[in-house]
Amino acid sequence: MDTEGRYEVVEENHGEGGFGKVSKQRDKFLDRLVAVKELNLLSDQSSRERFDREARTLAKMSHPNVPAIYDVKFYEDQMRIYFEFIEGETLRSIIDNSNYPTVEEARRWFSHVAWGLGHAHSLDIIHRDVKPDNIIISSDRRVAFLVDFGIALTADEVETITKKGYVVGTPAYMSPEQRAGRDLTPATDFYSLGITLYETIAGHLPQPGDYQSLADANEAIPPAIDDLIKSCLQTNPEDRISSAGDFVFQIKTAVRSDAPLSQLLTEGRLHELLLAIRPLSAEDFTNKPIGQKLLIINRLKDLLRIDKPELSRATVELIEVLVRVARHETSADYRSIVDAAFEWGFEKSYGETWQGNQTIRDSLVRTSKIAHAIAHQVLAESYLAFTDKVGLEKKPGWYYHDLRELAMSLLANPECGEVAQRLAEIYDKVNEISHQRVDED
């Protein structure tokens, strides 16, 4: 097949990368999306050789958290690299939208990036530009990918390139040795990864020379995360974390807690409480002492009152867990949880571009199918009150879909009795409006 006609542009300006722009295209032969990085080749021979080395560097990479390279094409004044297209958004977009990750999400994302760096380092490749713009989070927020190895250099290339005056990297994320133009090692990338981890959690870069504790400002953050970041930011590269194994070990152990629940409720931090109650079943929870259960429910009420953006992801986690495990509690206690779930699951804004939370909505659907009589009544009454309050006109498609799923789950539950007719009416109304919106579109 003629390769010149093989690709069609889907999005001309999908992003900017080191030394070039990135477009989104479709491979018509294999019917798949690809990302295409275009590099303008400078006239001098050394620059052209530099970009040729880039292609060979990328071709060495083979790791689940690094996009695969598919093809490379050279032209008189340009080189194009065709590589795996990752559906998702950059970590920069997530930070800018104040869509703070949970501790578990941060642990998973940064473990993935660290393993990707470890693979590059095993090939003697230093990324040199680890930052939120170069990390893509998959649409389901489950996987992180490290992209734009376009300025990656092998250890043998560093001295040659830097002596010729190349300024490579992003100053705010550069290690001291990188800013000074000294020899770079894997520890250089982990310095940048530490800066990126801090910014992801805090929403801003750390103050140079004046480290402000994340755990002191946010009780959802383990103090061990601060210890990890500080070990990445050591001035001397020899004192710094320099391996993926060490980084991943520290971030995994940072989010573990095996203290008794009674101790966590009086002395523990929010992240420890979440870790302790997440594995519980509804039966486990209902068998806990009444005082402990009330402390947990009131912790949620406090989080809802203060409603701090940096605690939003932890609040979401606590709502999602309590919808599931607290369904055997009194109507009044469970209603406070369920009402919050509807508000935070459908209406709550998380940053400028994100509304509602799928995790909470999924928890409501699953619990509605199995809830006993009292819990089912609370869920059904909250559903009816919520739909009456917010109205059903001019909602996005996902909104109608999940309201419909909830109504179906409540109606299918054998405990559904007196409220069945009203639920069926709302279910029918949601279907009608949803179909009208599709026809209008």
C-alpha cells in the first residue's frame, strides 16, 4: 500500500512535544489511531544526526507504560515518527482542572511512570523531560504512560550534545546537575518525577529551598509521600532515589496501614481510615461498635461541610465505600450518605470541566440491586427526591444513562414495593427525554 496515502489527519494540533508538534491520525490500512510527531530537521549535519538518533532511541523502547513506535519517515526537512495513540488526557490537564487524584491513583500512576523510566534506564536512556505534560492518563484513570522520549539521550550522547549548546528539558523540573550542564544519570529523571508527584498532589510546584509538607496541608496524604518526594529532591544525585524498584517500593509502602480501627479513628489520618474500611463488607461494618461507625459517618459529614478541593477525591472514596458498607445502618444515618452520593455522583463539579463521579454512581447502582428493605427505601426515596430537585431537562447523555441504570436496579430489587410505581414513572420519563435529546442531536 502507498504509505503516503495510508494516514489521514484526525486532529492537526494534538499537542506539542520536545522539538516538534504532535498530530492525531488514522492508519487506514490497519484502522487504528496513531500519534504522529513531526520534527523539523535543521540544515546542519549534526542536527540531522541528532534526530536520526532519536528514531533509533525510540525503536529500542518496548514497555507497557511507554507508547510503541510504529514507523519513521524521513523527508528533506522533516522527520515523522508514528507511534501508539493513547486515549486519555495529560496529567497537566488533570492538574490544571484541579481533578486531584486519590492516593491510590497517585500510587498506581507514578509506579507506572517509574517502571517506564526503569526500562529506559536499562537501555542507557535518560528521558530528561519528565513532567505532567509528558504523562498521559488513560480515560478510565487506570494506567499512566510516559511519552515524548523525543529528547531522550543515551549516556554517550549527553556530553556531545550539551557541549554544542543544546538546552534540553523544562527548567522547573530540572535537577541541579541538569541545570548546570553536568553529567546526567537515572537519578536526574527521578528528581523530575519527584517534582511532578508533588505538583500532582498539591496542584502547584514546590517552593525551591522551602519544602512545604503535603501531609501537613492535607490529611488524605500519607507523610511517607513527603519522605519519598524529599528523597527524590536531594541536591546530590548520589543521595537521591535512582531506581524504579526503590521508587515503587517506597510509594507502595507509603499507603499501607495495619493499625487497629480504634486507633485510626482517634489518631489516624484520612488515607489510613480509607484503607482500613475499604475491604469491609456490609456485614463487617454493621458488626463494628456503634461508636466507631458513628465516628466514620461523622467524618464524612465533616468532609462534606468543609468541601476542600484537595480533599475531594478522598471524600469521593469515603462516599463510595459507605454507600456499599453502611447499608445496614439506621435510615437517618444511611440517608445522609446516600443524599451525598447523589449530589457528588451527579451534580458535583470537580474542577472546571468535570461533573459527577462514575465511581459513586456505580456504587449506587450495585447497592440498589442488593439492598434490604430499609436501605432500598432510603435509596429509592433519595432517588425520587433528587430527580425532582434537579429536574431532568438538558442533562448530558451519561446523566440519563446512569439515572436509568439506577431506576432499573431499584425496580429489579425484590424489596421494591410501594415506591415501584413512582420509580417506573421516572424511568419512563428519563427514557422519553433521553430519546428526544438523541433525535434533536
